Amino acid sequence: MEKTYEIRPDQSIELLKELHILTRDQKLNQDSRRKLKQIYHLANFIEPIIQTYEKKPFTLIDHGAGKSYLGFILYDLIIKNTLGKIIGVEINKELVKKSIQLMQKFKFPNMSFMSQDIASSNEIIKNAEIVTALHACDTATDEAIDFALQKNADWVVVIPCCQAEVYQHLKKNKSNNLNHHLVELYRHGIHSREFGSMLTNVLRCLKLEYHGFKVTVTELVGWEHSMKNEIIIAENIKQKKPSAGARIEKLLTDFDLSELQSRFLNI
């Protein structure tokens, strides 16, 4: 029998009900238990980052906020007791409308939402100390990273999802590279997807290092909960690493992906 995942004692039960993580009689189903475990685990990574600001103001930008599970729980557990604020960015206007209503109901003054894509939000948002993107699909993760680089953010915390761009290029160029031994890493279809996802994240980490970030890659929760649970945490230590740029170029050349150079060596 699966062990029940405990709700934190400082967590608002009413908020969890409104987010439909808890039922009206305060019960968790299997899906909501998994979701809550992921968000709490992610909060455990982000809380020490927030604590580094002590009594200093900061802004956390949550890109691809969706229903804003992460934003609301982070605010309720941690941010409401700081000088920080959180901005949820989500392109779906209906989801943003519902998040605004919920924010107003719970009177979270330093929380706001905007219906924008990531590129457009870059023109509106002036400052960003912490940038998060939870399961931002395909290139949305790259756009969130680019946003953080453009804002010279202190921290980037992303959980990539559905990386298809590199996979599509590997697939397209595969027939031209069958004589190269490296093609064995992605010759079979299932390997193409898995290797494409891994290579995408490797390139993202190198890009962050190239721009002066110290990068940690770890697992969000156990594999039994989700296969899309790789979390990239990057701290801006302002020590650019030119060798990381050279490695990006070498990887793109070796895997016949030079057409993606602007994706991973821009900014």
C-alpha cells in the first residue's frame, strides 16, 4: 500500500481545496498525492534559495504557470513571510483569470499574474531574481532560460518537459549519419527520443555554465512518479566558462545539429 503523503502543518487546507489537490472532505487521490509530493519536493529546493535573500526584496517569475500550483503553494508556505513577490506568466487567459480570482480570495498581496508568452513577458517584466519553469514543454524551457539570462537572474530552476526540437533534428539527419558510430546512440526510435531529451538538457546546462552559472542536475522525485522529473538548478556566480561554449559547438557538430547553434549559443 502506498504511504500517504503528509500535508505540511503550515499549509492552508482551504487553498489545497481550491487548487483541487484536496477534496472537500480533505482527502487526497492518487494523482493529487503525486502532484503534491512533486511540488513539496520542489519547494524544498527553492526554499533555501529564497532564504538567501533574508530581509531583501526579490521577484520570482514562474513561467508556464498553468494552474499555478507551484506559485500558490510557494507563496503560502514561504514567500508570504518574506519581502519577495511572485509573478505567474501563463499564455492561457482562462487559467490566468482563475488564478487572479484565487489570489484575491486568499488576499495574497505580493502575487500577480499575466497572460503572456515568455518572449512578450520579457518586455514587461523589469526585474527577476529567481526564474522557475515547472514542466515547460519543449522550447518553452529554453525561452525561460533565455529570459533569466537577459534579466541577469540570480537563480534558474527548471524542470524540462517534452523536449522535441533536438529529437526532430536527430531524426531528420539520421540517414545522413548512419556510418558514424555515434548514431548508435539514437538509431532506434525510442532511443532517439530518450537521447534527444538528455542531449537537450546537457546543452542547456552547458549554456548556463557558459553564461556564468553553477549548475546542479538532480531528480525531483522517484522514477515511479514521473519520467519527466529532471530538475536543473543554476546559481549565477558570474564566472563565465568559455570552455562550455566550445563543448556546445563540439556536440552540435558531432551530432549534426549545427543548425541549432543559435538556440544554445545565443544571448
